[in-house]
Amino acid sequence: MTRPERQVDVLVVGAGPAGLAAAARLAAAGVARVEVLDREQQAGGVPRYCHHGGFGTWTRPLTGPAYARLILGAAVRAGAFVRTGITALDWAGPLALNTVGPQGPETIRAAAVVLATGARERPRAARLVPGTRPNGVYTTGELQQAAHLYGQRIGNRAVIVGAEDVSYSAADTARAAGAQVVAVVTELDRSQATIARTHNARLRHGIPLLTDTTVTELLGHGRLSGVRVRHRDGRTAQLACDTVVFTGDFVPDHELARRGRLDLDPGTRGPAVDGALHTSRPGVFAAGSVLHPVESAATAVRDGAHVAAGVLELLDGGGWSRPGVPLLVIPPLRWIAPNRVAPGDDHPYVLRTSTLLNRPVLQVVQDGRLLHKEWLGTAVPNRTLTLSAEWNRLVDVTGGPVRVTLAER
């Protein structure tokens, strides 16, 4: 059977904050046919089932669903076409995708493609946690959808695995769904959320924080009955619960990038991009949490607005820059995005560390030459660090990789 084909100007894959922000900017700039695809039945991405606050601005704070409606409305009013229930299956050419939806299969060709496919939490199986396979095991996203989209009761006693901001959001969701949170458990030696949020959970809601503690086994048949944990000193214990939520440990939804043989960054595991968010394939851009799993919705929107400028330049006849000089991080840094350096880049960088460091010094070096140096406050695992792009003008584009280091003084 021959697939029907259509041509659009820009095809955006993913109707989350990054994709919708890009579509809104492009349509408002006069691009005639901007189309956004999403496999979910509703557009808006993760915020649509995050009923807590923290979205929007200081002067206009919003819940996740309100924020999702806001960014979707902006894209539609600007003239973008947002289609849900459509899955991009594979590439049909350098700038063409095979898709399937309620109306059947279709091939969509474009002058430019923006990958804004987001990220996901690794589930229990991917974390290799042994034990039985009972009901009551969630990731944060699954928990929030069950509680907020479908109104399901999740259980009576919940253990939250992880102690970063998303973990405490999961704890709030579990409490809102009627469960008592037995404990927040982390392998690290401290919470990675803000002090205020950690203390609020412990003092106001009586949620204990178990640090240096690993969930080693799930217990129960049919329904979860508990988890076995091991402390760093070797002691073990059993926590009685009927719900466990695995939080954090995000990975990019990079299936399309991988199938398209785009260069992937070994740190982020998402597409490698320069400051203009060019991937290694001419005409294909990437933005949002597929590049840096996972940052805030505001960061994703910033990426979407930024990538629109590069798309407009391409549509106006601009060339496609080379991938640029590799930007590498040295442990304890885990990753940095963007992760290629090209002349004229002005997009700020986000990066993460795997180790707690007090007042570390951040350095950017190329071929033994210091390009940038700054002192930070506390660097905390699973919390974002930022780096400006002011030093880019000093990069030798014919030189070796640029290396970013972070170390205590």
C-alpha cells in the first residue's frame, strides 16, 4: 500500500513545552505551515498532569495543566497546526518521517524538522531492582497520570525512591491521592531538593528522609507488600508499603534520533547539538529535554524559542554550520548541553554533577589554554548548573575538544 504524502514547511515532533514554543515562534514569524505531532491524545507534554505549582512566572504562577493550556493556546493562535494521537515511526528520507494515526499511515516531508521528543524516567526494570512483579510500582509520570488524569486511587502506604525535586513532587501526588508517604529513600548522602522543600516534607508532613539507602528488592505477590532496603553500613531493613515510586534517573526519548543515525552525545545520550541546536543531520534541529534530561519547563520553552531562530535562518537560505568542536565534561560532571561549540554560539549551557562539591571552581580549557574560569556556590547532584557562552569567541575551531572541569578549591 502506498503511503499518502504531504509537504509542510516545518515539522515539530513533540507537543511539550519545547515543541509548542518553537511552533508558536515560527508561526508568528510567518512560516505558512508549521505542524506539530504528538503521540499522546492531548498536547502540552508533562505539565498537563503536574497539578502542583511552580510553572509560569513569579508574577503569574501557574499549575502544570494551566501552563500546558497557555503554551498550547499560544501555538494555535499563532497559526501552528497541532495534531495529537500521531506517532512518528521512522525516517522516510533526510527530512521526511513516516507517521501513523487514526486516519492511517502517512509520510510527511518538511524543509526543516525539530525533534522535541522529551525524556522519560527509567522504570524499575531498567534500574535492575530484583524481586517479584507486583502491582503498585510506578514512575513519577505514571503516578501523576493515574492520580490526576484518571482519578485512580494508588494505595495506602508509599515509598518514594529518589530525593530530588521531582521526588518530592511525587510525594505530594501520593499524599493528594490519599496515601501516607512512608519514606523518601536516596542512595546519596543528602537530599538534592532545596532545603526548604526537604524540611517542609519532614517537619510539616512527617516524611522521613533515608539517605545512603538503596532499595534492593520488591516484595509481595499480586500487590506490593513492602521493599527491602540496604544502608551503606550494610544494615538491612524492610519497609511495609503497597506503593513504590521510582523518581528521577531521566533518559532522553531519542528513538527517532537514533534511528536517523544522528550523532548522540555520550553524556546526555540525546542528540549532539551546537549552540544553534543543529544536529549532525542538515535541516534537523533538536530542543528541550531530549537534549538534557531533564530540565524545567521554562528551560524547554527557552530552547524552543531559541531553536525557532535557527529554523528561520535556514528557511531564509542560511547555510548549515558544521557540528562544531566537541564540548566534553570531566568527572564528576555528568553532562553538558549544548555539547558542540560553533562560532557565534550564544545559547547558555546547562550541566550536572554526580558529586556534591562545596564552592567548586568551573574551568573551560582547550588544548591547555584556559578559556573561562568561575567560582560557584554548592554543586549538588541532580540540580542544574549553568554556564554562559561568553567564552565561545576564544575557541579555536581548528583545535581539539573543549573540556569543562569542576573541582573543589
